[in-house]
Amino acid sequence: MPGTAALVNAVSKDPNGIGYGGSAYAKGIREVPVKADENATAYLPSAENVKSGQYPISRFLFMYVKSKPTGAMKEYIDWMLSDEGQQIVSEVGYFPLR
């Protein structure tokens, strides 16, 4: 699939479909618990399970800058990490840092 939105669209139309994508795209599909190995406990992709490390398939999203941020770039990054910025992260379906 060319992207997560296309994957979710295909899976939602196929009763036997299965796929993996970002949490913000999980609309119209059923999330299933995942195990790290056959002897592990299965966990759903919830904010709590991702934050604790129990959900075995997760990753951080990184932002790279050329040098130590200053000015408008620093203000933007500080805003993203603020309570307001993290609230928006939650509202669009991703898991906040805290």
C-alpha cells in the first residue's frame, strides 16, 4: 500500500484483512492485541500500553534540526512539547509524550 490511509481503507473493506499503521489512522477497523513473542501477554495499542513499553510495536516520531533551535524554530518546538501541543497530538489520534 502507498500509505497508512490506503492500508486502513483496504483492511476496513476486507473481513479477512490485516495491517499495521499509525494509531491516528485507526478508524473503521478493529484493533487487536499483540504479543512480543508466543509466551508474552498480548496488549492493545493504548496510550498506557505504549508509554509503559508493554505494547511491542511502537516507535517515536523524531524531529531533526540542523543546529540548536533558536527563535521561531525553538518557539515551535517548545509549543509542540507544551500541554497545548500535546493535547493536539492526542486529539488527532497519536499518543502524547506524557
